[in-house]
Amino acid sequence: MHATKSSPQRVGGGRRCVIRRYIRGLTLSGIFGPLLAAAIAILCAIAGIRIAGHRARLLVPASGAILVAVTVFGLVPELVHVAGLVTPLVLMGLAYLVLTVLDRKGYPVCPSCSHGEAFAETFIVATGIHAFVDGWGMSAVEAGHIAPMAIGGAILFHKIPEGLALGGLLRGAPLRPSRAIAFAILAEAPTVAGGFAGLHAAPGVWVTYALAVASGSFLFFGVHAVEGWWIRTNLQSGKTIK
């Protein structure tokens, strides 16, 4: 008798739980947040890819500078906050060193060396890791797995320069615009996948390590984009590069 009477309460509670999860999925830190973040980044990347003329020549170094700034002032402080100072910096340094060695051996990892689609694939992997962690962090906040730190708003804001940098560097690969847009979508789609993962579990320590490696890659891509522009500019003006 008691079980029969309490059953409707359990059913009602279960329905309310489902409704709450559905509503949560429509909030900024639910799955809607990662969807919006991915859309913003993709639209900004398309804008970067579509820029033409003299502005396009300046877009690649500008995108590289933006990428370095996002990494140094956005990603690095968060990594240090979560995992301390030594481990993230060591992993970033190792990632930068490995890419430097590969670049000097002729492998397609440099954004300023006209490696075309091969470079783009390397860049997309690093961006995809970053995007996945972004989406995971946004949804995990609302799910109560990690302490909120204005993560949702911060991620949405930094997706603007991230998308512009992505589009600018893909344009400088070089690739056909349609191909570059496809790569941009592929790079930012993991934001949504990370959002679904964050609804059920907090990001593990391994995510921090993966993001540190991606951050080192971003520094490499950004620095070399600026360096390549600087060298070409000086060569065109007849200056000697030391």
C-alpha cells in the first residue's frame, strides 16, 4: 500500500527532474552555450577567411598576434590556476619544441611556410582540443561539477578573436575558401561534443594536460605567423634579416 501511494510522487519527481535537465540544456551554461560558442567562432572564422585585398595580407600576422594574446592572457592563467605553474609550462614548452623540430626537418607544421592543407590539419587538431575543453567547461559549470568562474561569458567572448585567428591562419595556408570554411567548422565542432560531455562529468586532469599541449601549439602557430610576415616585409623592403 505504501509503495503504491509513493509511486506517483516518484514518477512526478522523475518528470520534474527530466524537465529541469531539459531547461538546463537551454541555458547559457547548458548545451545551448557550447552551441552558441561554436557558432560565434565559426562565423568569425568565415569572416576572417572572406577578407580580401590588402587587409588579407595583414590578417595572417594579426591573427597570429591574436592567437598568442589569447593563449598568454586567457589559457595560461587558467591552466596555472588549475594545475599549478610547472606542469602546464613544461607541456607547453615541449609542444613548442616538438613543432619547431618538425618544422626544421621540413614537416608541414609552420603557418608561414605555404604548406597548404597539411599545415591546416595540424592546426585543426590543436584547435579541436581547445574547443572540446571550452564546451566541456561551459556545460560542467551548470551541471555543478566545477565551480563557476564566469566561464560561460569568458568563453563566448574569447571565441571572437579565436575565430578570427582561425580564419586568418587558414586563409594563409592557403586553401580554397570552401575548403577553409570546412576546416573551420571541423575545428570548432568539438565545442558541442565537449558540451554534451560536461553535462555528465567534470573535466579530468588529463584535459588540462591536453589543453597545455594545445596552448604550446597555439604559441608556435601565432609566433611563426608573425615572424613569417616580418621576414617577408623586410625582404620586400630590401633589408637584411639577421
